[in-house]
Amino acid sequence: MTATATVGFQTVPMESTLRSATLLSRTWLTPAYVRVRLAGPELRGFNAPGADDHVRLFLAPPGSAAPPTPEQWREFDSREYTPVDNDTEAGWVDFDFLVHASGTGSEWAANARIGSVCAIGGPRRSNAIAGEPDALFLAGDETAIPAITRFLRQRRPGTPARVVVEVSADNVQVPLPIDDATTLTILVRPGENLAEALAGMTATDRPSGNVLAFVAAESGVVPIARELLGERWAIPSEAVIVKGYWRKD
Ligand SMILES: Cc1cc2nc3c(=O)[nH]c(=O)nc-3n(C[C@H](O)[C@H](O)[C@H](O)COP(=O)(O)OP(=O)(O)OC[C@H]3O[C@@H](n4cnc5c(N)ncnc54)[C@H](O)[C@@H]3O)c2cc1C
């Protein structure tokens, strides 16, 4: 049995639009983690207010022009990503990509020519936070770092946050907006991993009070995170988001 929520997530529907953009710049944050800025007039008014809001990026093949209709955009490869920052008036959105061994999204982020065209679909919904959490529990691998960054930025100043991230040795220096109220644990693959860390946590590791929890990583972590947060820590389901962000083949 879990307790009744006094804090929690509330899903707000958003007007879903497909906006075309171009790749404006690329900044390597570590050897395997890259920030890309997408820009264009259609990104004016882009809005993704929730920390874990996500969109679908449609990636045109190298050298392609922007197709004229949303239906044609949707024929291109697409992947889901988390907007980490944006300027509604200037018309740009930043995304942070893990660059891994192979994949359309990873390859595009690392190598697409500046000026390449793409489109952003969504977000179709946004997770607003109801109430004031006493503490945050945030965990994931590199793919969750944009959302974790946004949760940390958006919290009330001084709210304690327990953050656990699993990264490769290349990504130990990925920047996170931590402060004195943040306890950060970095697990470095292959020796350490998030699944084992979550499985090993006990009641004494639970942040106190009304906790808001977010965990996103490879799909295998999902049942382990649910068991920790829902069963062992009795955090109400309304205050928990656990998602598989990718699947190991
Ligand atoms: C809601 C949501 C938000 C997301 N936000 C982000 C984000 O902000 N930044 C980000 O980098 N990712 C994010 N992801 C994860 C990203 O969508 C996936 O990792 C996606 O599979 C990457 O596509 P790809 O074309 O690079 O690889 P794919 O073509 O999907 O896969 C190719 C191969 O790479 C493997 N692979 C895929 N992802 C990874 C990975 N992370 N690590 C190691 N191997 C992998 C697959 O198992 C497969 O073998 C998010 C996912 C979701 C569902």
C-alpha cells in the first residue's frame, strides 16, 4: 500500500505542432555527449514547460531539403528527445544527445552538417508538478540527464535532491546544475550500474517527506525502480515517473 499523494505529477495536454528547424550549432560537452541548437522561425512559440517533456525529432537524410508537409516529414527517421533549454522569442531549442556506437539520432547529433534540416513534433503533453515536494529523487543514465537537469533547475531553491546517474567513463564530466542541497552519486560503467544501485537501496536511503521521483534509463531498470519507489519507499504513484528511454538490443 502506498501513501496518499500531497505532491504529484499532473499531465497537461499540449497543442501538438510539427515545426521545421535547422541545425544552428554543436557544442561537445564531453567526448560522447553533445549539445545541438536547433533554430528557425517556426520555433518561436515552442513551449515545453515540464522538466521531462519530450518531443519527436524528425531527421532529414543528409543533403535533403525540408519537405513541405507534415506527412512528408513523418516519413523520415525520428527519435524522442528532451528539450533542455529554449528561447521562445528568438526561436531556438537545445537538445543534449548521448553519442553511442550506432543509431540515426546519435549519428545525426554528432555529424550532421550545420544547416541540416529537421523537425520537432510535440510535446503532446506536459507533466506539471502539483504541490511542493520536500525532496526530489532523480536517477537515470545519460539519456535522462536533460530531464534531471531541468528538474534540478526548476525546483524551489534549497529543496534537497538525491541524484544518481550512470554514465560511461567518457561522460563523467557531463555538467549537472548541483548545489549544496544536492547529493550526487555518479556510477561509471562498466564496473557500476544503476540497476544494482537501485536494487541495493534500503529504507534508510529514502529522502524524507513528500518525495517526487523520476527515473529514466534502459528499459531493464524500469521494474527495479518501480519496486524501490512504490514498494520499499511507498512513494505514491502520482509522485513517480519511471520510464524506459531506450532498449538494449
Ligand atoms: C521520452 C524520451 C526522452 C529521451 N530524451 C533523450 C535525450 O534528451 N537525450 C538522449 O541522448 N536520449 C534521449 N532519449 C533516448 C533516445 O531516444 C534513444 O536512446 C534512441 O534509441 C536513440 O536513437 P538512435 O537513433 O541514436 O539509436 P537507435 O537507432 O534507436 O538504436 C541503435 C542501437 O543503439 C542502441 N542504443 C539506443 N540508445 C542507446 C543508448 N542510450 N545507449 C547505448 N545504446 C543505445 C540500441 O539498442 C540499438 O542497438 C529519450 C527517450 C525517450 C523515450
